[in-house]
Amino acid sequence: IRNTHRVKEMRRGSSRVSFVRKTMLAQHVKAQEAASRLTFVRTGIRYSMFTKPQTRRERLAKFLSSTLFNNIIMGLILGNAIMLGIEIDVSSQLGQNEIPVWFGLVNNVFV
């Protein structure tokens, strides 16, 4: 009787494993389809690496959606945050009339 009980447990376990495996594979397929749809939406057919953008608007759209542009903007934001910290630190130690001229120049670059 004990061996029969063990065989039933193995059958249950194996069906459970196959159910989980089927579910995981189905979820994996759904995730791949969603990723490809998202890639298509983000890049579009016209902006694939096999076709060259023709108009100025298409080239600008490609640049604005590029990683390079995102990194440039992120660098500007980070640089601005650092400069704000430096300005606040220096301004707290100096008087109102002693603020360096380069603060205005740096603000013009970031603004």
C-alpha cells in the first residue's frame, strides 16, 4: 500500500510540474509578444536600422528618441543639480554683494 501511495504522489508531482512549465512557457510567449509590440511602437517601421530616415523631421524624431539624447539630457540635469548645490554652499558663506560672476554664466548654460 505504501508503494502505491508513493506512485500517486509522483504522478501528482509530475502533472504539477508540467502545468507550471506550460504556464511559464505561455507567460514567456506573452512577454516576448508584448516586448516586440513595445519595440515596434517605440521605434516604428520607418526608424528601423535597415531604413534610413529621409526627412529632417524623421531624423530629428530619431535623434530625440535615441539613447544619446537621453544621456545628454540626464547629464545636463545632473550637472545642474551639482551646480545648484555648489551655488547654495558658496552663497551661504558669502554676502549678497560677494556672489561670483560665474554663477550667472553657469545658470545661463543650464537654463
